[in-house]
Amino acid sequence: MAHPGFDLTGKVALVTGGNSGIGLGMAEGLARAGASVCVWGTNEDKNAVALKRLEAHGGKVLALRCDVADEAAVERALRRHGERLRPGGLLLRQCRGERARRRGLRPLWPPRSGAA
């Protein structure tokens, strides 16, 4: 059932880092508002727990293992996301892991304006 404040029925949300913490809270809010939700995270156990929590909201959900610091992994996950959820409008919440920040890596998506 859609959230009383807004309706995201028919929309697809992608939440990177959505398997715990603030990312999971965002994913749950989007699911409650009626969106189909895909979460990306690097920890399979956390992904499984997040998937169960999101399924409780009744919409289409997907949890994929993806390290956003790995361009090939991002491309694979985007492909799987599109195959399973057929995006009808995409919301992107970027959560980066501490490991990527320590290595000085920036998000691969969304591209920064002027980026090559």
C-alpha cells in the first residue's frame, strides 16, 4: 500500500548501500510508498535480511551483490536490475562504502557533469 504522503506506484528505486542503515531505511520508505525496490550491497547476508524486510511491504524487490567501486560489477548489476524490475522511472540513492572512500574512489553513477 502506498505511503499516505506520496505514491510511487509504478516507479522503480535503486538504493546502493541499501542493505543496512540509512540506505535500508530509504529503501523501506520507498517500498512503503509503492515503488519496486532494488538494493545493492557487498554483503550477501545483509542483502538477504534486507530482502526479507522489503518483501514485507508487498511490492517487487531485488537485492544484488554489487561493489560500486567496481565498474564491471556496476554494469552487471544494472543489467540484472533492468531484466528483473523493468524500470519505469529510476530513483538513485548513492551510498558509498567506507572502503571505497579510503581508497579515494568516487561514485561511478550518476556521472558528474563534465566527466569524461
